[in-house]
Amino acid sequence: MLDEQEFARLSAIVSGRAFGTGQTIVQEGDEAVLLLNVTSGTVKIFRALPDGRVQIVGFLNEGDFLGVPATSTYAVSAEAVTPVEMCAFPRRSFDRLLTEYPTLERRLFELATNEVAAARDHMLLLGRKTARERVASFLLTMAQKAPCGHNAATPPRVHLPMARTEIADYLGLTIETVSRTLTAMRKENIIALESANEVVLSRPDALRHIAAGDG
């Protein structure tokens, strides 16, 4: 947690940014002049492949940062999936604060470590898991990112603002496979599809077993 002085210094350098659906936020390889924090909405991050295609490597939601690693350029491109609002910190000003406040530096290191862990998990997802395991893992991850306030007495509800094609790209699957897997889970009463963008995790324990390779 930040103390009042640290919070005041951060507030002095922050500015607000808003992006419409489909708008580019940063481009891979551009100079990383800003550290960005998502305050509302969903952002997809992706990398360009040598053959010109792109690979979605993650989705950012409220509280997630973009541009954390201490590199001179952005390692990924980012695009708004929904209307997005962000806090922007000039990297040079932010870096100066890190030298003054070790708490901030430790927090940034934790964020960078989390990004590395997320990248490792995504590699495992694409390399070792079946389609069913990938979809289950994705739903559980999105549930963990959902805003706090969920009633433990009711099944978790997941909002999926991204298109099925984007989910398929992220999971390394075809859109047909994603749709077929979700339908199968619905028929097994593991999930309920209230709409194209709303999924109720009727049996989260079953999803966890599937994601772990036990179901």
C-alpha cells in the first residue's frame, strides 16, 4: 500500500486517457513513453508474428498495467475491446519516483513478476492442454479477474466482452472448437450461457478439475 505522500506524488504526474472500442492504445516496438493502468474496460494485448499474423497473448482488465517491464519499447500491441479508461504515467517521471520510494519499486517488480508468470502459464496453455482444458482455464481466469462483490451463495458469473474469434485466437483454437466446447459444457450443466457475453459457472469445481486435466 502507498502512504499519503507517495499517493500524492503519483497523483501529480498522472493523466486520464480514454479509448473507443477497436482503438489502438500502443503499438509493439513503439517507444514506451507511458506506463498505463486500466481503470475500466477490457484491453487485448497481442504480438505480431513473422508471417504477418497476430497472436493475442492476454486480456487486461481493471487494475492491470501496460508497459511495466523496464524496456525502452512496448513488447506488445494493445487495442481496446470495449470503451476503455486508463491512468497514464510518464515513464521518465515515474522512474524518478522509483528512486525516491522503494515501495513503488517493489510493487512494480511484483507486477513485472506477475506478467512473466502469466506468459509462462499461457505457453503451458497453448503447448500442453487440450481444447477442453484451455477453455476451462480461460473461464476460471476470467472469473478471478471479475470485480469483487460476488455472492458466494450464487455461482460465479463471467462477462466475456471479447469476440469468440478473439477467445479462439488467444487459446490457439478455431472458433468452431471454442463454440463446440462451450456447448458441451452447457449440456453437462458445468456452465450456463445466458448470452453470447455472459457465462455462469454452474459447477466451478468441475471446471477446475477439467483445467487440471482431471475431467
